[in-house]
Amino acid sequence: MELVVIASHIVNDNFFEYVRNNLDCNDCTRLLLRSEHVDFDKGFAIQQIECRKRFNSKLPELLSNLRFLFPQKISGEQCTHQDVAKLHADLFSATDNVLDMTMGLGVDSFYISRKVNSVIGIELNEEIAEISKFNYSEMAPNLRVINANSVDYIRNCRNRYSAVFIDPARRDTSGKRTYGFHDCTPDVIDLLTDIKKITHRLVIKASPMLDISQSIKELRHIKDIWVIAKKNSCKELLFDLDLSQESDEIGITIHTINFDTTIQRFDIPLSSICQNAPVKTYPTIESNRFLLEPNASIMKSGMTNYLYEEFGEIAKIDVCSHLFIADHYIKGFPGRQFVIEQVIPFKDKYLKPLKSLKTLNVSTRNFRLTAEQLKARLGVKDGGEKYLFGTTTHNGQMVLILCRKVPEQ
């Protein structure tokens, strides 16, 4: 390519060759300080090297294109992981025309564009919008990028869309994190009336810190809720709304998904969750039985009690523990499973053998110490093949459960 200016950055073939040749550099500061004559924006090139090294595992497909650019480092930090973006894209159909109100780096827009007829991505920041146009001009010809205020855009819009996708910004003007719909930008609840004029379907990506019950009351049109985790860390909530009708809990389905070495998915109609069902507790915890820990998406969904109905051979250690015991491996259980090796009373005279292990993977549930406090008490560091759970049994006894992890079968 000839020398071009993209959002005030000088870019050419030498720029991309420089990035490619320095991807193995472990000290980008040294590159920045090196005295050399170049005919491109060197600082911007070094930013690309840093972002590619940092986000390659997050966006391997996009970064296989050596000409993909990061407008800012924060763009990579805040963007959607490609696995999650593919899940978002699967919610749409081939004939859909989708409006993405908050495009950002465009990861969601890109993957949605591969599934649908067309996507319009709105981006408020002029620099990010210009770089996104460069990034996707060939990779996604059915993705059109518009530099505009998305609120103004929909209020003046005369077109209708099959669906609107929105990921409101979760930081205020001072950079502090925000969570509630009214605290994010744009305020999606205030915009519902305007969005209804251009589509019957709205898909909202939201903070995992939101209260699901409160969100149901505020949004009123929910069909489906997705609780999405990556490597057992809850990353987002996704709300799929049908704006043509009011909804109640009877029609809502909760989908939980955890992306790890395998994909764990568990779905249940919200109406099937019996919040007042009696909780079965296991009478005694013994070695060679199985300890089951639901994944983070299940925990966030509040669906742990429904696991009794799906897997009838399990029982909780205690009502508040959310840890289960079974006599054997439970096929399809949405979480981790361990074989119990030892149950140790939480008393000083029993702790010495644990301290000699030096490394343990420590977790606590319904326990008076946090995992960090328990590690400090035992003098152990993270790691190793042994897992230790601090918890309280149904009869009030505090115990430590030493386990080994069972691979998914």
C-alpha cells in the first residue's frame, strides 16, 4: 500500500513490515528509544506490537490479518473475546439487518456480519471509527461503519432493522466503573421508546454485576437471558428482548455457558426454577465421594437449586454452600468435579499435614475465611494438583475438603 494517513497516523507497507518483524520483541520501550529513520508513525506501530502480543489469545482470528489495527490499547482491553462474540453472532439469522449502536473495536460487529445480511456499526469516537473502516473494508464488506452519536442516529432514523445490538459503556466521565442500566452510556432503558420505532428486537450486553431479578423488572420485554463465563469467571449478561410485547418470568429462559477447555451449557425456563424447593443436604462427607462445584455462570444465574431436578443423585453440603456431593461422577454437570481424598476439621491440630504441601488450589464457600486468608493461615501458594475447599457442613462444622480434580468425561 502507498503511504496513507489513518486517523492522523501515517501508515504504509513499511509500517506493517516493522510490526511483523518486531512481534517477538520483549522490550517495546527499547524499540521506542532506538534512534532510526522511518517513514511512518513509529509510536503507533509500537502500540500495535504491544496490543498484538497482549490480545492475540483473545482475538486470534482477527489478528491473523497482519493489517488489523488497534486504535487504542483500551480498545483491546474492553472488546469482546472472539468466543463470546461468536455466541452473540449465533443469535442472529442470515436475512437480518443489524444495527450495532456501540461498535468500539468492532469484534461483535465483525462476527455478527458473518452471520447476517448487513450490519451498520455506530461509533462516536472519530479516530476509532476511521480505523474500524480501514480494518473491516475488506474483512467484512457487509459491515458499514458510521461515525455518529448513536442516540441521535436512532432518534432521526427512518429505517427499520431486524435487530439492534448494544453494549453500553460501563465507565463514567471520571473513568469509574458503572453497572446499572441508568448509570451506563447510553441509558438503554430511557432509549427503549426510541428503539421500538426502528426494531422489534433488542440485544443488550451488560455487566455481570447486574441483579438479574431487578433487570427483568426494568427491561420488561425479555425473552432470553444469557449468563456467560470464560474459564469460570463470569464476564457478561446478555438480554434478548422482544419489544413488541411485555414479558413476565413465565416466558423467560436462562442460558448459562462457560467457555473453558470444553463448553459447558445449561438452559432452563425461569418458570421451572422452584425457589422454595426443599434443599437436600448430604448426611456425611467422606473420602472417595465426589465434590461438585457449579461453574460461575450457574452461580450467577441463581439456578443451583434446580440442579437437583436435573441431576437427582446430588445433594448440597449445606443450604448456603452451593457445593454438592455425589457418590459417583455426574455426566453433564455444569461445573468442576473432584474426588474427595480427605475431610479435615478446621482446627489447628489437624492443619500441619496441609502446610507441608506448600502449594494448593484453595477455594472457600460459606466459610469464615476468604481463600486468601486460608492460604495465609496454611502458608501455601497457588498451584499444584491438589484442591482444597473450606466450607461449613449442614450441622455447622467448619471443614477443609482435600480433593483431586476429575477431567470432564
